[in-house]
Amino acid sequence: MQIDLSGKNALVTGGASGIGRECALVLGQAGARVAIVDINLEGAQATAAALAGGLAIHCDLGNPDSIYAMRDRVMAEMGGVDILINNAGIISYRQGIKAVTLEEWDLVIDVNLRGAFLICREFIDQMKARGWGKIVNFSSMAARVGGIEAGLHYSVSKAGLIGLTRTLAREAGPHGICVTAVAPGIIATEPVKRQIAGHESAYINSIPLRRLGEPRDVANVVLFLASPLSDYVTGIVVDINGGMYMG
Ligand SMILES: NC(=O)c1ccc[n+]([C@@H]2O[C@H](COP(=O)([O-])OP(=O)(O)OC[C@H]3O[C@@H](n4cnc5c(N)ncnc54)[C@H](O)[C@@H]3O)[C@@H](O)[C@H]2O)c1
């Protein structure tokens, strides 16, 4: 059986690199028209170029006005969104509560949590009007077990996304919209590879599947959550971590 998303419009934040890029590619390969929204326009354009009808849009999720402008452009160019993947995020590594400055707290909470909230708020009415939709928010294992190397502010932002997911799932469910979250473990993207260089084996030994995750491992689950195959699944957090944490 193949997942067919033809006729659906998808929006992926953070699609310029890492997991977001892979999500945009699998959704596009399944037939969706994909808007790639990122602060890194060049990277977003590279992802869009790999897809038929891909649209790259610059947006700084930490800036509400930038989000409103992006919403207007998506609505003008695509006419609406059926699938919303709130993947963009800043992975911030800090050891100890005292290492988290006020500025960094605000930046991480604003981009990771407030950005996703605003995108959901700005697109929810048109999703309700369409009568079917999928929202997938990016939490993290850091919200499930606490940050290991990731900072407290990062863990808080990712825990907040679980509250956003569950509350919005209650509101949006009667309109045919499923709202879910994914909580990846250690996925080998650039920021993670840089951070764990030299001690990867300690992580690998603690993962029952004995390997780090790849962006495609996460994107495949997102594809399922974005497709009609998961139409009776909402309000849940899917752990994608090779068994490192079993909720
Ligand atoms: N890689 C992991 O191990 C892991 C684990 C758990 C959760 N996650 C989450 O998965 C998501 C993707 O992570 P990744 O590893 O692919 O990271 P990444 O750094 O490779 O990609 C993040 C993307 O978000 C974009 N972005 C950053 N700030 C932005 C802003 N202000 N406005 C718009 N776009 C912005 C970046 O340009 C980049 O394209 C993040 O939310 C991250 O917290 C990752």
C-alpha cells in the first residue's frame, strides 16, 4: 500500500535542513505540494528545488510579524494548508540551570514554542473550514526524560509543545483535524553530530536498536501521522528513539 497525499498542501517549518528537509521530501514524494518555511532561505530553496511545486518561504519563527507575512503568502500562493509540520527548532545545549541566560531562555521559548503556537493559531481556522487536517508538532525525548545534554530551556520548550498538542487536539478533533507530536531521541543531524562527537558510542550502547536515528526514521513516522492512515490518532506523542526511552 502506498500513501497518497496528492491534492493536499503541506507546510513544513525548518525544512532547510535535517529532519525538516527529510519530512518535506517524503511528503512531497507522497504527492503533497509542500511549502518549506525557514529562516535559512537558501536551504529552503534547495529543498523546494528537489520537489515538484515546492515553495520556499523565508520566515523567522521568533518574530510574529514574520509569521503573519508567511501566512499571507502561503494563503495567497497555495490557497490553504491541510498538513502542518511544526518541525523548526533551536537545539540548545547547556549544562545546569545557571548556564541558561534570560536572553537564551526567551530565544528558545519564542522560536520553539511560541512560533509553533502562532502558526497553529494562524492556520487553524482555514484547516477547520477544510474539514480534514493534520498537525504534527516536534517535541523531544528531552521533554520525556529531561535534557541529557540539551538545556533546561530546550526541555521546557519541548514539554510545552506536548500541552499545545493535547489541548489543540481536543479543540480541533470535532473538525476532523488530528494534532499529534513526535519526540525524537538522538537523530544524527548536524547540530547533534557536532555536540556528541567523541562520545557517540556511549549513546549507541544505551539504545536497544544500537544505532543513532536518521532523519528518515523520523520523517517516515511524520508521513504516517500526516496521512489518512492515522485518521483515528490524535493527542498522542510518538517516541522515535530506538528504544532509548519507552514511555
Ligand atoms: N536531531 C535530534 O536528535 C532531535 C531530537 C529531538 C528533537 N529534535 C527536534 O527536531 C527538530 C529538527 O531538528 P534537527 O536536528 O533537524 O535540527 P536542524 O538544526 O538540522 O534543523 C532545524 C531547522 O530549523 C530552522 N530554524 C531555526 N531557527 C529558526 C527560526 N527562528 N525560524 C525559522 N526556522 C528556524 C533551521 O534553519 C533549520 O533548517 C527540532 O525541533 C529539534 O528540536 C531533534
